[in-house]
Amino acid sequence: MHGGLVRLREILEGLNPSEKKVAEYVLAHPERMIELSVAQLAEASGASQAAIIRLCKSMGVKGYQDLKLKVAGDLRETGGVQGYQEIRPQDSIATIVQHVSNNNIQAIHDTVKILDLEQVSKAVEALHQAKRIYFFGIGASNLIGQDAQQKFLRINRTCFCFADPHVQLASAVTLTKEDVAVGISYSGETKEVIAALKAAQQNGAVTIGITKYGSTTLAQYTDIPLCISSTENEIRSGAMSSRITQLNVIDILYLGVASNNYEQSVMYLDRSRQAIRELANGMAKLNHKS
């Protein structure tokens, strides 16, 4: 039982003022919060008891006791990286190496806390059963889709990832109930991805969303939500750690599908590896002759 603090950080900016008061107090004083009753927390944070209950609903936890257990679980954890570090003027190379690496590790660590294993299992099964898989993403998220396409193709899964948003939308309207559409957007507000996922869902396809934790527009058109964490400042750090968490989720889905049909997956991986090796050898011979 953990992930309470991660969930609070992820949804903080989208909360109403009264819920935000409670969330900010918990984030600032987690050790004190786990010892307080609802009434005591309301008094300490300057909010109402009703605001605390609403906050629990916004977080997707069962109630205040569940929230306390998750926060307590976070506090019991020892070691690991704590907190994100942003780029600063004149940072040394050693500092940049440490901060970037720590941020990526922290993002994956926090995502594991909030990733719903039941939803992951549903996503793996849907991808395993899919006739076709489409990955929708814009900008950096499209690169995640291309990585996913490359992986799933190697185990003989029919899948597509188009860079042009118009082609993405045109393909989305052709999907059926036998297909799966995966929308990738950390913010959950990328209009092109939302449009494609909405069209896919309207045509009966199973939709999977890889996006940040909390209420987003993308979530409205997602049958299977896979939530990631990354509390970086996207303006300054260019969505680096969020990209790492998205890649990590793709790897989880890929290996989940591959393990469902292990022998066949290994066979196709060996075939592709051999084909690439033969191509490389052939190119080397041509270069040697020239």
C-alpha cells in the first residue's frame, strides 16, 4: 500500500481550492497527516471535512483511511531517489548526469506505485487478442508509438504508428471491435490524440490510454487507463522523465504480450535478428567491394 504522495502531486494543479489546501498540507506534512483524524486534518489544513472526502474521490482511493495507508507506505520506504531536480544555469556535467539519471529513476519508481496491475493485465490481454494495434501520439509521444510499433512487429503483431495526425485520425475511423487503439499523451490533453482515440472508441475498438494520473480529457475515451508519473517542469526539461515512463510502460505491455505466446514470440524474434544480421553482413560485403 503506497503511492498516496505520488497521486497527490500528479493531480494537485487540477484540484479545486479547498481540495488543494488539503493536498498541499499532506504533501508538506505527511508524517503528521497519518496521525490525524479527518476532523483534525480539516482544522490543520484550513479546509472542510467534506473537502477531504472529495479529495479522496478525486485521487481514486477508497476513503481517508486508504489514503493514510498509502501515505504511510510511502514514508516507510527507505533508500531510492527522492524529488526531481530541474536544469540550472552552469550546472557541471557531473551534476547533469546525476540529476537526469535520478529524475528518470524517480519517475519509473513513482509510476510503479500508481500503475494498476489489473488494468495492465487487461491491456496485455486486449493487445494479445487484437487483430490490429494502432499507436497514436504527437511529437515525443509519437516516438514512443514508433518504438512500440517496432517491438510489436518483431513478435508478429500487426500494428501501425503514423506521424501525420490526419493519417492517425483517418486510420482511427477504420478500426473495429477486433482492434486496439493506444493513445499516448502525458498531459492527456493533446487534441489530435484525443480525436483519434475518440473515433476509435466510437467504432468499437478497445482503447488504452498512457497518460498522467488524474482526470484528463483523454481518460474520457479510454477503456483501459495506464497512469504514469512525472512531476517535472515540462517547459524546462523537455518532458524527459515522462518519456522514460512511457517507454517503460510500453516495454511492460510488449513483454506481457510476448510471454502469452512465448515460444512463437522467441521464434519471430530469432527470425528478425537473423534477417538483420544477414542484411548487415551483405552491406559490409558491398562496402568492402566498393
